[in-house]
Amino acid sequence: MKPKATLTLRNTELGMSTADKLVIIPLSQEDMQDHKHDFFELAYITGGSCVHTLNDMSYSVAAGDYFIVDYGSVHRYTDSKNLTLINCLFLPEIIDDTLKGCCSFETLMHACFLRYYKFYWGKTPVNRIFHDKDGRIGELLNGLMKEYQEKQVGYREVYKSKLQEILIIMMRNVLDYHSFFTNSKMVSDVIEYIKKNYQSPKILDEFSRQYHFTPQYISRKFKQETGVTIRNYQQKVRMEKCCELLVGSDMPAVEIAHTVGYHDYKFFGELFKRMLKMTPSQYRKISADK
């Protein structure tokens, strides 16, 4: 059987005006085939349930769940049961004109909340389902929908402020999710040791000699309790320090790389771009503009 073609939805087809850059509507959603679009979609489930498949990952969603669908991501709704939702479709430049052409939600979060989101280094939150525990997201979306329907004086500024508040709450959820919680004194000691000695190329061996644990035991225990390796955590700490130096000093990036422990600048540049989705010079420029 020939597979169904993926439907592509364009913002111009959905009544999204050049000026407003946003459409928000309540929907009774039936099953829908694979489709993608050239805008961000924030979907908030107000009732019923369904299976939502995004980029081949399937989740059961119900009232109070919400999620972001990225530019170009393929998604569909199946097994819909009395499904109702608020659908907020928007272009990134509604938040800031400089974001025009930004096609990644992760990049959008970095650009909007660089001071905080730079410390996030896990998987993109695009494929995550969030839940509105206190109803705050629902209130913000209902307020946004009211502004969209009434379009009173200053409504575009309200669009921006409410969207920013929603994104801030999502950012907090992402950062909290990846915070480290440990009941192990040994793992806490490793974290503190790395923060103080992050430049060292042999931090695991040094810690094991000082605290009389084997490197294998330390590595296994750290990964079990934090979900990441010691090497990855050390990279995170180094990058945080690097970001501080890029913003707070005039040191060349190559000198900063050496200062935080990277003597191969090419490797450093590739790692920085992978973790922060931009080059050191771009990070310095964007931070200077804020």
C-alpha cells in the first residue's frame, strides 16, 4: 500500500496575518494524518484524549497536557476520544523581530532566555509533553485567545508578553527536570570537586585517589544518580565558565578555551556550538545586545 503523503500547512493558509503573526483557536479535534507546518504550534489539551505522534514518538495526552510542535516536525493525532484543545500557531518574530527565520524551538529558547537556558544541555524539549499542574498555562492561553478575538488597543504587546510568560514556565520545567538531586555524599562531593577543578584533564583519577574510591565505582554511581557521565558534567561546568568569560571579559575565545581547560580550539568550537547552538562569537554578540 502506498503511504499517505505528508500534508504541509502554510501560515498564510490559516489566516495568519503579516502583522499579527499569530492564530489561536479552540478546536474539537478528530484524528488527523501526518502533517507539518512552517510555524510553531503550541497545543493545549482542554478535554478528552488521543495518541499524539511527533517525529515517530507517540504519547497519550489528555486534559491539561501541552506541547510544542517545531517547524517542519511531522505529527498526527490518532485514537481521538472527545478531544478538544486550544491551538496557538505563531511565528517567532512575534516575540522579537530579530528572531525572524528561527525555525527551531530550542534555538528560540536559547535566544529568548540565553542567560538561563545556556545551562540546559539535555535533549531538546520539543518532543516532551508538559502538564499544567496549577492551570496557569490554561489561563494564559485563554487570555491570549480573548485578546486575539477582541483585538483591543495594545493587543500585539499582550500577545508578546503572554507568549513570553508561557515560554518562561516551559523553560523552568525543562531546567528543573534536568537539575541534579542526589542523596549520596560521594556524588555530591564529586559535583563540588568538578566545580572547583573543572580545568583538570584527569579529574576522575584525581578524585578517586583523594577519596579512595575506584574510578569505575565513581563513574557508575554518578551516572546512576545524575543520569549523565562525569565527563559530560565537567563539560557543562566548563561551558558555564566559558559563557561567563565571553560576557564578562574581552579575552579572545581561543584564550578562554585554554582557560577553562580546552587546548584543542577546533574541538572546543565544535563542542560549544553543539551545546549552545551557536558559536562563541555569536554568543558574545547576542549577550552584549541584551
